[in-house]
Amino acid sequence: MNFKSPFKDKGLLIKEIQDFLEKHSTTIAQHASKISTYFEISCYNNIVKFYKNSGFTIQVENLDKKTQSFRYKLGPSGYPQNFSFFVISKTYHYRKNPTTFRYEIRQNVPVQSKHDSKIFITPDFVICKNSINYQKDSQYYQGRREFWFVSNESLVSFAEAKHYNPFPELIINFIGIVNELMPSLLNEKNGSNRPAHIAPSLIVSGKGNYQTIRIKKSLESRYKVNIFLGVFSFPTQIYSKHFKSRVITI
């Protein structure tokens, strides 16, 4: 396989997804025709694997009631409560007093801007506190439907998955999303919180060329972000314990 290629056999991706879900005693609820959709699902699973290998307890929530299968949220439409998601938790013992931190890993849920509460951006993946809000007014769906979103205060981190050979503008545009949702990560390089979370991440299927790799290294040295390139050929860079020290956390 050409390491620079963003393409991969769809059957292999589907098998990887099915194997992952079987470990959590479930199966995939829906299938798609586009390989980009399966790439997004695979990246979502890889984020979950990162937390599992970081000592978090992983729990599946909201499976399909009839089939007990995992229903991925593959686009911005639809209420979040109609789709499955993963809950991650980690317990620390402070002077023998246990404190458990609990978060949700969601797909395609709008997130409130840090700068303007009326602006929302929908990352592919969102790590958030256990709080999804909604409002119903004429600004959204002519007031006929509820608009569900993650408040900026509940946002912990996020990630984008792109099935492309990367190019400079794609990577730079990601920094714009970071600026809108978590601008402090562009102004400071302090240490990680406890528990540590994966920093906002751009996950790209293709490796790209010398220029895109230079941009990746430059941005990661300046900001608290991850730019994962060549993920089709090298998915373990996101979650492997061997590469854990290379993943930037917040």
C-alpha cells in the first residue's frame, strides 16, 4: 500500500469497526456507501481507544432498543438522544475520598462558540461534560423543533476527521475552528489537566507532502493541538500506548 494514499479497502474498515464494537458487546446499526463515512466512524472509535488506553473506563450508552446495536450519528441532523455514544470515566482517590470524572464522546453535535453564544460549530467528534442543552425559538427550524447543542462551558475537547490527501489550507482552517471554540489553546502552552484529555485534533486519512508535514510540526509546537496525518496507514498513532507520549493533551 502507498503510505501517502488516503484510500483503503472499505471492507477492511468495516471489519475493524465490527471488531471494535464486538469488544463492547454490540454491532453497528447502520451501513453506508461512502468510504469517508466509515473513515469517520473509525476515527471516532480511535478516540475511544485513546481514552481506554489512558486508563478510562468505557461504557456504551443508548443502544438501539430493538437490536441492541450501536447507532452512529453520521451527520448534523437528528436529535442527539436518538443516537448511541460512549461514556468515559476515571476515578481518583484524594486522601481516600474517591472522585469520579465522567464525560461523553459524541458525534456531530453543535458546540457553542467561545466568542458569541449565538454561533455554533459542529465538529465531527465532541468530548464534553454530561450536559447537552437545547432551546426552541424562531431562529432554529422556524421554532418547530428543538435545537440541541453543547454549551462552551461543557466542552472538553473535539476532533475533525477528513478523508483527503492533506493540503496546507485544510490544516490552517482547522486552527480557525480551535480559535472559535477553545481560543485559549492558541495562547498558552501550560500543562494538562487531571484527568488529561486529547487536545483538539485534526485526523486526516492521507499523509501529504513535505510542506504539510512542516505545517503540522509547526502548529503542534505552537499550540495545544494534534494534527494526525496518514491515519489510514497509521491509525495507532492516535491511541497506541507506544505513541502516547507524542499525543498532545490538555
